[in-house]
Amino acid sequence: MNKYVLSAILLALICINGYAFGSGPKYYAGIFGGLNFANMDVITRGIEQRMEFRQEHGIGGILGLHLNPNISLQIEPSYLKKGGLLKIDEINSNVNIRFSTLEIPLLLKIGFGNRIQPYLITGPTLGYNITAQSELDYDMLNINVDMMNVIKRFDFGIDWGGGVSIPLGTASFFLEARYNFGITNLVKEGVMEFGFGDTELIQIPFENNDKFKNKGLKIMTGIIIPIGK
């Protein structure tokens, strides 16, 4: 926990420095969309499961505050698909895990240069899982099951990455790549049941010491425009 407190203190110092020596706050807004190459760290019954990436998508908006010409804070309310693909070789089947998440990253953005501006970006993210589903491909059957009885609603993580911003008149176009790693263990105790009609095929129990943590690589593009002086 100490490292998160230290990060918050450093962020506050940067903000104070920006207000003290910058030219005053300037606001901007924007929209973005792109891909999320989603995956998960999964441990069940003490065994690390072999997960593969899923290609998902995300969209959202941007509200930002310039602290000085090269440093800004921004918040990004967004809708993001997460999850991963679990291979179960023993029964020759796959389990597609899909989360639909409302996410709010709070990001520190540090740019370099004046016009075409490379930048670094990082900060915490708070997510709220709207849905959590598993799709089992088993013996020519395709079965969907709701996972919300074994998945927590709130998900906390960290984003970090970089991009480049290119001016387009008064607006700016950007292309960005960010890696997200989840800190919250999403599993809560319960049983997930795969069935077909009234026939129960598979029961998967989850315990509190099991682990589901989201991670993923986001490739996003969008546009921002100034909205204040």
C-alpha cells in the first residue's frame, strides 16, 4: 500500500508545480475508440491456468486539464470489453470469459515537444463490471453461463503506456498504446454451473483463494479539442 500512497503524493506535487508555474488551467475534451487485447491471470485450486488473449473493443470520452504546456490530468469514462480465453486440453474444450465494464481511468499525461508531441501516460483505473459471462465450447455444444455470482463488481487496476499527438487545426489527433494490469482479485466464493436445458453438465466451484485478475493491451485512437482558456 505504501507505494500507492507515494504515487499519490508525487502526483499531487506535480499538480501543485503545474499550477504554480504554468500559464493557468486549460481544459480539453475528446472521444476515442479502439481495441483491447484482453487477457487474465487465473489460478484455480492452486494451479495457474493457461489463458490466451481475446480481441475486444472499447469506446469512451475524455475530459482533461492542462497543468502546463506539457503536463495534464485527464479522466476517461469508457465502456470496455475484457476477459480471456481458457484452454482446457483435458476435455478438448475452450471457455471464453467476457466482461463488460464501465471504467474510469484517472491519468497523468506528460508530453515532449511542441507540435507533434510524443507522450507518456499512466494512472489508476476504477472499473465496474456490468456483466460477466462464460461461453463453453464442449463436444459440439456452445453453452453460455452468467458468472456474476462468482465475480466482484468493482475492479481496480493501473494503466501505463504512451502515444503521439498530432495537431489538426485547433484539435489534435492521437494514437496511443496502454497496458493495463488488474490489482483486484475478482473471484468471490461460489459455484458456476454449465448446463443445457435442465441437464447440468459441469460444476466449477470457486474459493476466495482462487484468482482472476484482468490485464490487457489497449490500442486507441481519438481526437481532442480545447474547451477553455
